[in-house]
Amino acid sequence: MHGLGNDVVIVDARVRPLSIAETAARRLADRHTGIGFDQMIALDPADDADVGVRIFNADGAEVEACGNAMRCVARLLMNGGAEALKIRSRAGLLEAWRPVAGEEIYAVDMGPARADWQDIPLARECDTDHIPLSRGPLSDPVAVNMGNPHAVFFVDDLDAIPIETLGPDLEHDPIFPERANIGVAQLVGPDTIRLRVWERGAGLTLACGSGACAAGVAAHRRGLTGRTVRVLVERGELLIEWREDGHVVMSGPAEESFRGTVDEAMFSGASDE
């Protein structure tokens, strides 16, 4: 499946438990010799939700959140007619629903945006509205935790920024003990921004849902937009609302690309890479 080009593989482990080794996830993510994905999602049973999820980035690491993937899970499991879904993730309990019944647009409450330096987390105390971090033309980012860490840089010309070159170094800067997603945003109209994101463990993707949430929050914190923001990515747009209760709601499409069968042995780390 994909959410605006951010592609995810979803495997169903609700009936029989499935262990996924980091090396195996990395091997399956390879677009030449595996399935190919930005993120892989394992569906698990959950006592307090309709479904539990484990999220793996293309580098094999298990991570806390992926907004586009949650919309894909919502579409997959709500196609039987349900209008709402509760999802248990490492980032907490998330809720998804159709804002308009019958339409293939899905909203996900991504939980509260967190801004304390310990919550990002950062390696040292500083003002998260103005992190002392720069590379080339990028400087003075906003830090936001959306279940995973983000740094958002605002620029005048998004197309002039070589994020493919700057992103990997910024992701691993010592100020981010758990690494970070690196967003570069440009204000292009009233309450509208363009965004590109270098995703932690996945690289440059066509869309990043949690990154769009972080950018919307960061834009409002900087006084650039209101609390509801249109975020334009390569393949379309997401609507981000930072509610007064602190929660961030993301709305957008999700699509199914294909279904297939994979040998269960490929999810173990037994074979060589």
C-alpha cells in the first residue's frame, strides 16, 4: 500500500505470531532483491484496540510511528464498512476514522505533539523552537516529537536545498541521541506549506505523515500559519490540524498497490544478506 507515495508492506500476524528480525526487514526492504518498502507494518492482536502494529523502517529498525502507514492500516481494516478504528502502537493508542462516510480519505489522531527537549529527545537542554543546529543553507530548526523525533527547517526556496546530501548528516547529529527525521518546509500560501522529509532509517521519501504533522505544528509555533495547515508533498497533500487539546489530526488518502505471498522463513534472520 502507499500513502501519497510513501510505500508500506503490511503483513498479518494476528492469527499466528510472526517474529521479524532486523536483518530480515532490511533484506525485504531492498527494491531489487526483496519486496521493497519505506516501512513494513506487522498487524498484531491487541487487548485494548482493534489491532496492534509493529513498524519497521527500511534499515530494519523498529520505530514508534508512521502516519502514512496508519492511514493504510485504516483503509485495509475499515473496508468492511467500519467507520472508526483503534490502533495500538509504540507511540500510544491511535484512533482512525473516515471524515466523510464512504470516501477514501482517512483521518488519524496521531496523539499529542511534544516539545520539551527531553521528549524529542535532545542530548542537551535548549529552546526547541530554535535548536542550535545548522548545515549549509539550513539553520535554526524547530524540534517536535510526534511519537518519533523531528527537526523542521523553514526555507525560502525548497527546491534549492540538497536534502539528499544534508539529510543523512543531520539525522545522525549528536544532538539527536535517537537520530531524527529531518523536514525542510517552505511557506507557499496562507496556511499552506511544501515539505520534503529525510526519514530516519528510510531516507528521502515521497511523503512522511508524522513529518507533515511535525511541520504543521512547527509552522504554527513559528507564527507562520494557523492551527490547520495544508501540507503539499510530491504526490498530493495532507491536511494537518493541531487541536487545542494538543493532539494532531492528519487526513489524507491511502491506496492499495498489490497483494502477494512471502515465504515466512524470509522474516527470520537466518539467511545471509
